[in-house]
Amino acid sequence: MRKDEFNYRGILSGQDLHLTVGQVALPLAPTINEQSQEVPAKYGNQYLGTSWSSKEIQIPITVQAQGDQELYLQLMQNISNVLIETDDDPGIEYPLCFGWQPDVTYWGHFTSIPQPTFISVGVFDTSFTLSFTMSDPRGYLPKESMAIDPTKENVITPKGNAKTEPIFTITPKEALYYCGYVLNGEAMAIGSDEPVTNAPEYNRILWDPMNTMASFTTDKDILAPIKSNKVFHAQGKAESNGSSIIVTPLGDGTGRRYFGDDTVGDWYGPVLAYKKGLTKTLTDWRVTTYMHHSKFRDNYHSRRAIASNELLLLDTNGQTIGRIAIQDILENMSQRPRLQVQLVRSGGSFSNEKDVHTIIDTVGANSFYINRSNITVKITYKKDVTVKKMVNGKTIYQRHKKGDTGYVKDYDNSGLFSDFNGKITLEKRGNEYNLYIDREYDPKSVVTKKNAYHLHEKWIDNSHVFDKCYVSSFAIAFLKHAIEDDEAGYKYHEPYLSNSGVTIDEINTSDKTRKPIALAGQKIEINTASQQVTVDGKACTQIDWSSEYPLLYGGKPNPIMFSENLAGSEIIETDIPKIK
């Protein structure tokens, strides 16, 4: 980025928009609003204080097109496309930085995009002044991190000159019942420092990071009793890439993967059963899986693609008693994928409604919904085929000859699970079931949390139909369903499916007293910006009422001391320095 241009949302004013930026005078202070009150018989007013609101930056712009009217019109259109946003959620602000101050980012929105004024007659050079308003008037410097030694007093000296909100990430080496710190004389405390007298609430039985295929089998006899809510055929191949299990790429340069051959007209793909099983059958359990389901949007074939990423919980007989799945909708393709979490009575069947309870069947929050224009596309069949379709919930078959043409619809809708990479946890405590869905974001700042998502659903089995849903093992399934585009011979990207970890814990339900706030290896995050505490991404409720979420003072030393029981723990402090 040159010194004489600005960067807005990654777009350069000079190189990309061909704008000439004049001298920008940054405001010294936000808009000042004095609060005062008239008092009878008083000489003068009663001063009540000053509020500091937003800042506004005036950016003088010149667009040079000389005598080229077509160039002028194209430049104006480019500017409109970048600066005018009509589809974004309310409250979203965007980053702006200047070449002469590249390390400072201002977050805001344009409040004035005035009519351009021609500089001289007969020449298409114009000028105007943009108004950029920052609800948060501070400038943001690059993120800083610091390792904290919990055995001594530490001093944090952020850059900048304004208060900033630190984020502390604590990874204990043993079960932690209490932790806290004092920063600048203000306290933050989580849990209780009373003596430990009870057993841990959770006992880790299994943790598979999916970094190898050694723990899984595709033996047909083992897979035979494993069922889902639909007919599927186990075929194709899967592999580990070192951090997750994925469908094996075909390696033909198209990006497609080896789900198998569509010879049956149903769902098909690799199915893997955990061959070791658990060391014990769990009556009360917590299962967590890390799933990635992402649809490609490079063409309408990819947008219409149908796949399902599933974790299947198994009993001692290898039969399915639970299902967690992110699945594309077979009817009216290119719609939003759904998350489905279901229980199956031990010895029951998905085909019997009385044997199944659906805890959740959702496309996610409407804030993630994007409804794009529907497109009807003509396709040509490259061979004689019989196509299986879903119409109004019914299966029909259509015969097409080579050279025939047909039409398919691309709804091009997307939602939360169109590109979901997150954690799903299902707990059973007696007849109570709790479901947690967590998608974390990689925070570039503390301003926006648009991509984060957390949901908790609770269901109580008052009829006790599912009391015998005991977990002994699990399986994962990456399934695809052929679409009309397959039968017509088109190649496209199927959705990307992966599983990067499964943990299974035994829940100690006999102890209802004190609970640890975190187990060894779990990450505690104290976010003073949102005033939230999470443990492995799940909200923590054991926060002491006296906690003040203390802030850091930019440009000044900030002494901090952690509680003694954190000795040996890994603590990282992260902050984004700010200027007034």
C-alpha cells in the first residue's frame, strides 16, 4: 500500500479504484457532548459530565479520467460497488487504514458519499469528500501476545494510549477448581477456592484426534448393524491427512473425491467404525465431535451437490443409538444444509417413528441466511440414464436418452451449515440430554463476532423411552447422493467433509457438589471485551460475582498477579492496542 492511498476492506483506493486521496486531517477527538443542568438561584450551571461519541474522518477524493467519459463511468461504478453495502447485517463495521499510517486500523462505516463535482468544463475529472464515521472512535494497532509466568508478578505494557481489553488463555495441567488474577488492583475470579472433596465430573474415556486410520475398520460384518435415518451403502475410501479424516481425493485435478460408484441410487460413501471400542459401556456420557461440512460455490453443479457428514453412536451390539449429522437437503437442492441430532431406542429402528427422537433439526440462525437469486439451468445428458428424484416428498424415476436436454434449478441459498467447522457436544445424564453447538472465530479484532455461533438445547425424556441409550463405540460416515447433474455426466466439487476429533467422557452423576471449571488440557478463555469466560468454547457459569474484568492502560505498565494454583499452567495474554 502506497503512502498516498487507503485500504478499505482489503481494496486499495489507488491501485484498485484509481482514486487520488488528498490530505486527510484526522480528528483530534470524538464528538463531545456536555451534560449540564440549570439550578435555580445558582450562579452558572451544574456540570454533570462529558460524553464522547463517534469520530468522523473526512477523506478528500479526486477521480482523474481526463477526457475519457467511458473511463469516468467505469470508475464511478467501481466506487459504488465497493462503498455501497445493502446486504450486510445491521451494526457491521469495516476496517479502514491509510498508507501513511499502515499499522492503525479504524473500524467504521461511510455516512456520506456525496455527488461528484466536475473540476472543469469538458473534462471528466471529479472531486468529492467521503465521510467515514467510527462508532468506536479508537484506532486499532496490530494484535500483541505475551506469555505469562503465573509464579510471579508480571507487567504488561501495551502499545497505544487508550484502554484495551485483554484476552487471557489458560491451559491447566491438572483439573482446576479455581483461578483468578489481580490486574491494576482489580480482580477477576472463576470457580471456588474451597478444598476439593469430590471426584471430577467427567472421566475421559476416549480421545481420537483422527491423525491415523489405524483405529478404524471398514469390515462389512462390523458395519452391517450400523444404520442412519436413510439407506446408505458403504463404499469409497477415506484417509487421514494428519489432523482429520477426509474422503480420499480422486487425484484427477477436478477436486472430486472417492465416494464410490453411484450404482444403487441411494446415499453412498466411506463408513468407518471405531474398531477398538471403549474400555467400558457408558450409561451417562458426553460425546464431542469436531465436524467440517463446506459446500463449494464455483458453479451451479457444486452448489446443488448433496452430502452428509455423520457421527453415529453405537451400543454393545454395534447398533446405532445416536446420530449427529450435517446433511444437505435432497429435495429442492442448493438449499441450506441442516444439522440433525437424533436418538434411537436401543434395539429400535429409524423406520419406526416411536423408536426415534429428534433433539434438533435446524438450518441455523437466520442471521447466517443468504437467499440469492434462483437460476434455472439447461443440461444435456451424455448417456442413457434413469434419474431418481424427490418431488413433494415422493420418489419418482425419469428416463432420459443420450442427447436429451432437461432443466434443473439452482436456488443458491446458504446458511450456517453451508460452511461449518466447529464442535458439537451431546450429553446424557439419566433421562436429561443436553446439546451444545459451538463455532468459534479467529478474532482479527474484538469489534465483530459475525461468524461465531453458540447454541444449547435441552431435552428431558419424561417417558424414559431412551434410558438404555448406552454408548460403547462410534462410527463416522461421509455420504454423497447422486444428483441429476451426475447422471448427465457433469463433474463438480462435492461438499468437503471431515472429522478432526472425537472425545467420549463418562459423566459422574453421583457427585452433585463442587465441579471443576476445567480439566487438564482444556482451554479457559477470559475475554474482557465481551465479558465472557469459556472453557473449550463452552460458556462458563462459575464466575465470581465480584469479578471486574479489568482492562489494560495503553502505554503504561500494568502489573498483574495470578492465583498460586496456576503454577505450571500455560497462560497467554493477547490484546489489540488502541489509540484515542
